[in-house]
Amino acid sequence: MKKVVMIITGLGMMLFMACGDGEKKKDSPYENSTPSEQAAPKSTEPASTRVDLANKGVGPISSVTMADDIDQTMAAHGKDVFEKMCTACHKADKKFIGPPPTGILNRRSPEWIMNMILNPEEMVKQDPLAKDLLMEFNGAPMANQHLSEEEARAVLEYFRTL
């Protein structure tokens, strides 16, 4: 009986080890990168704390105009959208599945934030900072919630209140 169990276990282990071909496949859109991006030196600072205010990201937003004063009505709408659509992965003031938005406007441009909200798939494919965030947060890509530009702008206004 022991020989049968050992043979079955051995066959199972061989089958398990034989399943992979030893190469990392690039089927996921989140793993694609160009050779120049691979050769670029990486910062030792975590992507979530790195400051990059010049990067506008990849997507439909090229310019965002924000008034000096926070639009409280828009911020309240943004808080509602954030609580309904984003809190499964983001907590306002602590790391969770995704990074916290508190203080995000001190680290990212408004355009980058809105492009990440509206266009997360392309951001993770093409934006080096978004790629680094993906790796920092264990390869958990941001889900596209299909928000409108108005909703994304309201969420951005809410982030100004945090």
C-alpha cells in the first residue's frame, strides 16, 4: 500500500512540475514593456511615495483646471462616487489593495490622477509610474469603473479635501 501511495505522489509531483514550460509568458497587458523601459534605472523609493508632478499620464485628459477654492458640491459628489466605486480597493488614508488617495495631489498631477481613473489599462501598459505601482501593490491592476469625466473630476475634487 505504501508503494502505491509513493508512486501516485511521485507521478503527481512530476505532473505538477511538468505543467510549466519554464518561460514567463507575456499574455497579460500588465506585463508588457519595451526594452528601453526595462533598461531604465528604477528608483529605490516606492512608487506610492514617489513625487512626479510633471507626468500627465496616458489617456483622454491633457489639462485640468482647478480653482483655488475647493468646490464643496463637486467634492461631496466625488466622495459619494469614491465610496460607491473605489473603497473595495482604496482606503482614504492607508494602503490597502491599492494606494491611499490622501495627499495624492502632492505626488501626482491632476491629469495623471484623472487618466488613471479613466484609463487604467493603458496607464499600466504605457506609464512607467503606473507600472511601478502595479508591482508595488502585488500585481493587482486597478479596475476600470467606467466613470465619466465629470465623475472622475468630482473624485479628484474630493481628493483635494483629504
